[in-house]
Amino acid sequence: MKDIYELLNDAKIDDQDIEEMPVTELEKAKVKNTLKQSILKKKKRTGWKTNVIAAAAVIGLTVTTIGLTFPAYAGNIPIIGDIFRFLDNDKTGMYDNYKEFSTEMNLTQESNGIKITVNDAVFDGETVAITYSIDSDRDLGEELTIFDTIDIKGANGMTGSSQISKIDDTHYVGLDRMTPTGIASENIDVKWKIKHLHLLDTEQEIKGNWKFSFSLQATDSQVQLTNQSIEKNGVTVNIEKIAFTPMSFIVHYSQAATQQVQDKWHEASIELHVTDDLGNIYSGEGNGGSGSDAYTISWSDTFEKLDPNATKLIITPHVLLRIHDASNFGGIEITADGKEKELPIPTKTGVGKEEFVMEDIVIELEK
């Protein structure tokens, strides 16, 4: 399907027919952001899961994804009032209701000529989502990342993702998602320290001292226990429970694989496709997972707000089994003397990869 810019290229328009109309700064920024993303060639995202391997016997296996952020002008929040939706670019609807249920923070720290402001934050009981804006005294380039440390009191692990978007030469906005493990509280305390900014265009690092500390209370949620399982080709997926919040729903599920599957493949990866009985297709993001190995893992995925008229959720697991090689796998362990040791890739009998779709798991929604 052609996008809007290809369609406009095909259209024959007389200059006399063009009527200029006033637009807001938000509309200008959104058009710039959409056009830039349409022009840049980006690799297709193949799934939510980050490949992981246990270097030794582990209690928890933590997945962390750090993505590039796509800047947007949030130095003055009235110009872009909803950074959640701006960065989503109206593509998925995942963040349509996040601003409404977030806490306005407006915490600002300035260091080395760069001002960073935490604008909004929300905790859905599973994941913390933070929007922030960057106001710089110079152009930081088209793409940048932040190097930071995040401490959530009581957490024994963390997974997350990050994105930043550029609005103009000196203004950017970002969104960070963090899912702590081991938290069993409706209130969390967050300490966020940004150590430096990494400019990808020039490989330059800008060091600074940006520290934020704040507390969040979880949004209201209703949990429905499901415990419905499906098995195919030696892989089992169990939908354990679903938590419904005012702006999203969170599916908790686990996977397991037979010894035959483990002997053949290095990895079993699951991706959930979710629809409802009204025909809605729900966009979502993975929150990471933990487990004893690459086959037996508990996950959670967050999806956009449930249609209040839906009475059923249809969850379809998509399974990827694959072999690891130098192009898709790399692992190290830290030895007792602090040195890095490359982990060898175990020999398996499988070749390449195998993909299949399981039967639907139908969840009758409790009202």
C-alpha cells in the first residue's frame, strides 16, 4: 500500500488550486517527524523479544532493549502536550490514553549547557513509562541516545526500552519504559541518573549530571486469572492472567519446551497476536521476561486500551524456533578475576529456523 507521500507524488495539482492554511506548531512538528521517518530507511522490527543466554545457573533472566529515541520539541510542554502520542506518531494507538492517566512531573536538571526535564510519568503496576524533553544550547545531531542508571527500590532486575525524537536543532523529546522485577507494591520510588548523551552522528559523548528522584502510585487495575494453555510441536504457551488498567491491558504468560525441542533448537521465542470479538487488532510492546533458560520463561506484554464493548480476547501465539550463529548471537560471561570470556555456541541438530502459528486461545472477559 502506498503511503500518503507516494499518493501525493502521483497527484496532478495546479499551483492555483493550492490554498495556504495556518497550522499549529504541533502540526508542523508532527509533519516533520512523519516525513523524516518516511524518508529514512529503517530495519523492519521482527519481534519484541531480545535474544538472551544464561552465562551460568540463574534465578532470573533479564532482557534489556535500548533503542534510539526520535526527538520532539518538549522544552515547552504547551507546544507538544502529549509526548506519548507524539512519539507513537498516531501509528499504533498504544499510547492514546497514557497522558490522561500519567502524573505531571516537570522536574528539570541542567548540566553542561543541556537542560533535561522529566515531563510525565505513569506506573501501570507492571511498567514505568517516563516522557522527557531535552533543551540544548547546541545542535546534538539527528540521532542520540542517553546512557543512564535507573534504581527502583525493591527491584531485583529491570528490562526496558528507550526512544528519542528530534523537533528542531536544539530540542528533543523521549520516552523510556522500564519494567522492574521483584516489585510487589502499588507504590514505587524511582531514582534516574543520566550519565552522558551519545551523539550517533559524530560518536561524541556529552557528559553531565542529571539526577531525578520521584515516587509513583500504580493506576487502578483489575486482574483476571485465565490459566489457559495451548501446545504445538513440543512448545507450550500458558496465558496466566490479564491485568486491565484505564489505558492498557497486560498479558502475563509463560512458555515451555520439550527436551526434544531443546536438543534441536537454541531458542524458542513467542509473540502474541491479540484481537477481540469486535474485530479490533491490539498493538502492544513486550516488557521482557525471566526464567531458568532460553526455553522456560515467564513474559508480560502491554497492549493498548481494551474496547469496553469487547466480550472476548483472541490470543494467537506465533512461535519462532531457531539456531544461533555468529550473525544472531553473541554472549560473554565475567570470570572470577573480572575478565570477559566468550561463550561458545552449543551444537544443536536443527538448521536455520522454524516458524508456526498455534491455535487461538479465547478468553471470555469478565465484566
